[in-house]
Amino acid sequence: MESVGKKAAFLNHIVGKLELKDVIVIKGRAEEVGRDAARRERYDWAVARAVAEMPTLLEYLLPLVKRGGKALAQKGENAPAETHGAEKAAGILGGCLAQIIPVELPGVVEPRYLVVFDKVAATPAKYPRRPGTPSKEPLK
């Protein structure tokens, strides 16, 4: 999913070049796509890197994931503290912290983490909130 048309077109180009099957690039904002009944709670996984602080990111990802699915985020050195600070938001959105996995990336000195949340309950219908609200007023 990508909200910028040029970036979405590039992703479609890459999908074609790599001949990826069952991959769909969606042009749209997470807040809008997450409210679309055709997309809401339909996916096994939602994955993000360098998008937002964890409470905001969970509001983008968890409405897209079906119960039993997972949301995964790559985060930097503050991941453990940021993640634990987002556990209440995760609970509100139907998620539960599953794992924080340290990873080493070639050529990157700073620590990185993969943070995995399980989707354990339906996300309440009022989430995600309208575009811009999750980043301006993160769930606490």
C-alpha cells in the first residue's frame, strides 16, 4: 500500500519485473484502506518499515490484519521501549505483542528489531480514525 501515485506505480513496475504472484499494490492511505470493508481484516500479514511511532503504526496495520494474523514492523534501537509503550494501543486495536527480534543488517551499526504483534481480536469499527488523526493523536 502506498498513498503516493508515483511510488505506487514504481511498486507495480517492480511486481511485474519480478513476476510476483498474488501481489497487489494498493494506492491509498492506511486510514482509508483500513476502513474499506473489502480490505479490512482480510490479510494474514501487514508489514511496515520506517513509517511512524508504534501506536500510530499499529492503528495503520492492525485493522488490515485478520484474527490469527500478524503485524510486523522493523524498528530501530528504541524498539523495545517504543513497543512496550504501545501495548495499550495494541490491546485497543485487537493486538498483542508476540516478539521483539533483534536483527543485524549488513553495513548498519545501529541495532534493528523486528517487532511482531498477533491479531487476537477484531479491531473496533471506529479505527483507524480519519487521515492524519493517528499521527496527531496517537492512542496511549
